[in-house]
Amino acid sequence: MLNYFQFFQLLPTLTIVENVMLPMDFCNVYRRRERKERAMHLLGQVGIAEHADKLPSALSGGEQQRAAIARSLANEPPLVVADEPTGNLDTANADGVFALFDELVDRGTTVLIVTHDRGLSARTGRVLHLLDGRLHRDQNNGNGKRQR
């Protein structure tokens, strides 16, 4: 049985690096010869470059989650919407992903994170608390110019 919450939409017949390169292929944002280098850089940023040539089924859930994060950044999107981006990660890898999001914000990318993790939300510049589908509280965390 497939647990949807642990399925990161990685194509099972493509290697991890090919999965990350796929959006670049579709959008033709990078030259063909630059795509693998960019994909490897992104995999390095999420700490799984050593798994680049493996199929998704050979990776743990947390590694697959990090591969999906790398893929989502392939074309340098101006907006990243991340639903529980650290849900399957240990503390060290979660911190690494969050540091990557910090770098993105510093470069002008808007990062919207949906999470139940109060520790993670406390590290952001702004938190919108929802209760029963409605805005319950708008909290500025006072983290300077950052508005994640």
C-alpha cells in the first residue's frame, strides 16, 4: 500500500539526478550541458549528492523528501510553497533544509512553509496561525527583514 504522505512524486524509473534535471528539461531554463551540474549542486545542498545515480526506491523517505526539495528548486522559482518540508527528516537534515530556505530568502525567493512544527515556525519572520480554516492570529517573529 502506498502512503501518500511519503510519496514525493519522484519518477521511479529515473535516477535521483534525472528526477532533479527533469524540470530543467521541460522548461529549457538551463543549457543541456549545465543541467547535470546544477542538479548535482542542488543534491549537494540537501545532502544527498552521493545518491545521485540511485533510483528513488533505494532511498529512505527522508532522502526522497530531500530529492523532491532539490527538484522543486531546479528552475530557481520565485516562490517555494513547502508543505511540511522537514516532516520526515532528522534534526540535522531539517536544520540543513531550513538553512537552505534561509539562503533562498536572502536571495529574494519567497518561501511559504506549511507546518505543525512550532519549533520550525518560530524560526521564521512571520507566522499565520489557522484555526478551523480561518486566520486565527498573524504573528511577526521579529526576525528582521525576513518574511517567510
